[in-house]
Amino acid sequence: MSLQVEFTGAKWFEDSEGIHLTLAVKPNYRSAVKEFCLKMREKVHTAVLKEYRPRSLDANAYFWVLCDKLAEKTGISKERIYKNLIKEIGGNSDTVCLQNKAVDRLIEGWNNNGLGWVAERMDSKIEGCTNVILYYGSSSYDSAQMSRLIDLIVQECEQQDIETMTPEQLSLLKEEWHG
């Protein structure tokens, strides 16, 4: 079980039980944070806190340029290409098991987060329940995830003989994401 969230502030205090950290998490993570906390139990978890670095707007624009070229060549919509690639990134999803009656509401709410926020149903071995894979959209990606998304669209374009940036140009584009 893992969860990646963005936060805008943090507070800490220390008492006899240890050091306690409170994060001011963005509201769109409400359900994911709640689900994570409810499932924690007494297990040990790890957290990595780092400064958020937004991806380059040029990198995002380049992704959509390639997506458009690929859509033109294949006849598949840009949106469908994007959603398919989102599912191939890795490290950008959580799987939850829900009672069947709650599935539609979760999927509808999740999809309202944005174009790349995809939810997929899977059968559950638990009677009366359904597993749902929740894919996070690229608006929440860190540099490594966005880099993998660019790599995937470049591979798809190369398979269709669509011209892309040279490896050197791509490397420079990726360096921008790392500040």
C-alpha cells in the first residue's frame, strides 16, 4: 500500500510516544488519505518528504504535440492514447476493494479529478466486492513519472515512424524537470 500526496504545510510536535508530523494535504487527496489511514493498522510505514518541483510546461506541451501526431497517424484519439499510457507508467496507482454498491460512486468521483485520472474495475475474490485500480493523472506526477510518460509516447511515435526529438534534446528536456 502506497500513497503519494502533495502538501502545502507541515507541523510537528514531540511527546513520550515520539515525534508526530501533521501535513496540510491538498483537498483532492481526501479520499485517498482517508483510505490509507484506515488501512494502516499497527504496521510500520516509511515516508519520503521532498520539495515539489513542477514539471516543465515545455515537457507537458511536447507530450501533447506527440500525442496529437500519434492520434493523426493511428486514428486513435489523443485522450485514448493518453489514458492508455497512464496505465503503463508504473508507480501511479492504488488498488482498493469496495462493496459493489460503492464502486460506481468512487469511479465517478475519481474520474472527475481530470482526464488522466482513470479507474478500472477488477473482479474480487470477496463476495459482494469489487477491486478498483485507481490511476493518478499526470497532473500529480513527479519528474521521474513524467519522464516515463514522455519515454512511452516517444516509443509509440518511433514505432509509427513519427519524428521525435533526438536523445540529446530529450535529455535536455528531462534535465529541466530536475531543476
